Amino acid sequence: MRSNGGSRLARVAVMALAVSALLVGGAPAPARAADPLVLRVGTTQDLDSLNPFQTALVVGYEAFTLNYQPLVGWGSNLETIPGYASTWAQSADGLSWTFTIDPNLTWSDGTPATSEDARWTLQFILDAVKAGKSVGLGYLDPYVKDAGITKIEAPDPQTLVLTTDHPNNKVLQMYLPILPKHIWKDVTLETVATFTNDPKPGAPIVGTGPYQAVEWQTGQFIRFQRNPNYLGKQGAADQVVLQVFKNADTMVQALKSGELDYAKGVNPPQLDQLKTQSNVVTAVGQSNGFTELGFNTYAKDIPGGGASTKALRDPAFRDALGYAIDKQLLVDKILGGYGTVGTTQIPPFEVKWHADPANPRTFSIDTAKQKLDAAGYALDANGRRLDKEGKPINLRLYMPDNNDTYPKAAQFIQDWYGQLGIKVTTQVFDSATLTDILLPPEAGGATNKANFDMFIWGWGGDVDPNALLKIFLTSQIGGSSDSLYSNPAYDKLFTEQNVATTDAARKALIDQMQNIMYDQAPYHILFYDSNLDAYRTDRFAGWTSQPVGNGVPLFGYGSLDYTLLTAAGAATPSPSAAPSEAASPGASGAAATPAGSAAPTPAPSAGGSGSSGGGNSTLLLVGGIAALVVVLAVVFVALRRRGTRAEEE
């Protein structure tokens, strides 16, 4: 998944609202007992879609894990825990898995949730895989494909049986939501991309997760309300608001003033300042993702698009450019030391699978020049580097607008590549536009022409390394591949490691894949940036990092941490009375927007649960949160992200 700025996903990264009210002494007025308790979460990644098949961002994944449950969930240390299924068992021959669904499980609209819903969800994806097609953006398809699922059965309402073509446990690591068949049954492969899945007035999204989306204002916030039918542990918050901020500065100011409870992706200087802030705790988590400089390696000419020079197709050219990047300087100057030098696509976070390159590059402008000369890229009389067609090499470097580390890194790269005789021009786009620019004709859109040279973005990984390995597969061109890289040897190794019978055998193959990527350089992994978050302790307690030792509380794996929160001062979770629909962003009685807010108050919505333009909204990771403050009325003021295309990465 595409990572949130500072976290791609890939993937990742991979994209509400700040409460505003009259403040007394710089702190929000206490809520009345009858008011809903609102957890306000800030992010600089805008949401791209509430349709799980159409999101490529960390914030999108966060939204669908609140709305829905995966078949199996993850605990505080990434151990498997009940999700949609309560229990599971593998057959003696390892070729089938049987899952049991709790008979008391219901959808948020009261409809019984059964094995048939899970069968329909997985079968929808499996049918697409068998047909050689993708479901939406195709980010969720590999979970079914990589697990080798060949048959899906629901012999009774409480039993789901999955048959696989090889013994494996990847069925327990599928980061995909189980969807309600009665809502989705008429959606087809042809219509899934246009199915917005937006909440409507009086009609929240239907799911089995702990919270259901009731309102979405693009570029501002996504508001969720407690699912009264959720079977798991209930967290203290009656509502969760993911609030989108234009930049980290306004988000941090909202956290300081008490308008936010949690800030996702603050920058290093802000984190250091927050360490002395009253009622604020800073969290530095090791990232399962990276930030990369990617190249357009697409091997075919595209009329009206494509890279500006065929030099980018040459591994020797890309390799030489890698010597002109001082990654340690980037970590020190841009990350303030909150990260480590990047090498291969599997981060050290995945300690079981990460491999250092066999032939690492060291920073040297002179070495880069020598390698470019040796590869046939000479300088002209004016000191300009020429490609093999005799044209000066002028590279376009693009990046999303939600992370201030990207333009800072771009400035260094401009200077370093300038010393090689290569001119670099930079441009910033919103995540949705950039995603469209990076896609090739295989993606099917009229504007998908891969019209770029380089990009800086990030990916975020999953609990299994396949999520970050697959973005270099030939089959992902038109899907999750942004470098548009193709290498039959890499593809073959991916297939072999996916069916390896032991971890040791799989690790040996994955090590080879990491070295192929490093040597051929469709990406230069700039750094493994740490997750830098901060949260307040005066309204909520029970903050738990995932993993406990080196993670952060939110935007991890699933919705567990939301359910562990308690009201500050309460010994146990004590949710307040069921929230009223009137207590919505845009309710009447709003005070003037205080300093630090980034947007005007949204217009009131009918019944407090209106929706605005889901499918065409802008993108990438993390939402923002509504803060609830009372001055005669409850008021919310609107404000706005791959990495980890986690991507993410």
C-alpha cells in the first residue's frame, strides 16, 4: 500500500476534520456526559476511495479496517487473532483450511453475517484471478492468488472451507476485508471501479468492523460511528474522525491545542518539540516500508507519453545514478536521524526476510561520472550528459504533495545529478493525479501514458514480504508497479518463493530477488523512514503500539488499537451514550476558526451523515479527526498523506 507521508503500501500510502470551538485557557471545553466521545485522528494523506478495491493508500486501508473485518486479524504483536472468523484449522495434508463463523455475528444493519459473505468476497477475487483480470486497482487480488486458493466453499452458515494448491499459511495473512454480499452482490468486475461505496444520509457503510463510515467530505474528513453490532471488545470512542490536513504544521498545531487526539506522520523537528508538550506522548516506530527514488523503466514507446529518454531503460544508467545519492546525508539532514539508509525493498523491520545487497554502492560523484562514461553516456562541449541518441538528458522528477521530506530530498538529488551534467526539474501533484500519471496504457485509462521520468514516493508493507516483492513483477504493470519494471528472472523467483516449503528455502529465493532489484535499480531505496506519530493523553488512555516493542498505536495492522482505548481516567472502557446524528461536522453554532485550522467549516449535512464525491476524490494516506468541543453546541471545523504506494512503501 502507498505509505502515508513519513510512513506506500505501497504501496504505499498510502490517504477530515479538525474540531473548532471557543477555547478556554487554550484547551477544549469538556464534553457533557451525554455528548459522544470523539477520537480525532489527524493525517496529511487524503482518502482516495471507501471502496476497498479502489484504494491504494494507507488511509484507505485504515478506513476499510474500521468498516470491515479480515477473515483473521492481528494482535498487538502481529499474532493471529479472531476476525470475521472466530476459529480456524488446517487439514493434515495442509491443503485446506476450515474457518468457523460465530453464529452471533451480524452486519451493522442487523443482517446475519455468515460464511456465504466470506465465500462471495473471496470468490469474487478468485474469479478475476482465474480470468487474468484485476478487481479494481488490483491491490487485494494477490492475497488470494499467492495463497494458492483453488476452491471456496460454504457448506453451512457458520463454516467456510478454503482449498489451496500447496500447503501454506498465507490464508491467515490476507489483508482484505470480508464484504456484505447483500450490499455488493450486484457489483461486477466491470462495475467495481465505479462502485463508490460512499455513506449516504441515514445509511452508513455496512460492515462488521468496530466503526462504520457515516460521512465523508473529500479533502477534509471521514467520520465513523460505533457499530452497535460489533462482537469484539468495544473501545471508548463513540465516533472516530480521520481528519485530513494540508500539511504537518497545521496538524501539529491542532494536536497542541487539543483539537486532535492523534497526529500521524509529524516531521522530526516537530517530534522533538512535542516531547516537552504537556499531555502529549511521542511515538517513534520502526517502519515496515521505505521512501524511494523510482525510475520509468517501461520498455515500449508510448505515443504522447513515456519517459523523456531511453536511458532510463538501461540498468547501467540507473546503477550509475545510484552512486550520486548520499543516503546517509538524507537520513541525517531530512529525517533528523529518525530512519536508516535504504538498500533493498524488504525493510529491516521484516527481520526474517530482509537481505543487505551483495554489492552495495557508496556515494561518489566521481564514480557515478566514470560509470556513466563507461556505459556510453558522454558529456557534450557544454557539460551536458547525452543519451545514446545524442540528446541532452533532462529528467522530470515528480512527487506527491503530502510529505515535506520529498521536496527536500529532491533538492539534494537535483544538485547531485546536476554535477553529473543531468538537469532535473521537479513538480508536485496531489496523490490521485500522480497515480494517474504513473500508470501505463495497461491500466486502461485514456490518460494513462506513464508520462514521467522519476518519482519520489513510498510504500508500506504487510506482515508477509510478498506485498513489497510484487511491485516489481511484470504482471503488476498497469497495477501496483510504478517503475514498470520487467524481469523474467525476478518473476520466476517470485513464483518459486511463493510455493517454497520451508522458510529457509523461501528466504534464499527472496534474497536473490532483493539483489536483482538493487543491482538493476528500478528503484533506489533512499531510506527506511521511521513512523513519527504523537498522541494526547488527556482524553484517551490505553494507547498500545503495534508491535508493542517498536510500533505506533494507530495505522498498523487492523483496527485492534481503536478497541483498546479507554476514556482518560477510566479504569475500563466507558463509552458514552449512543451518539446523536446531530453531533456531526458542520452542526450549527460553530465558533470562528481558530489560528492553526486549515479550512472553513463544512456545510451542514442532512441528518449529519451526508457524503461528498467519493469515487473521484483525491488521495493517499491517513485521515484526520474531528474534535468534539461544547459551547452550547457541538462544533466541528474541516481541514487534510507513499510512500507506501506504501507505497508505502
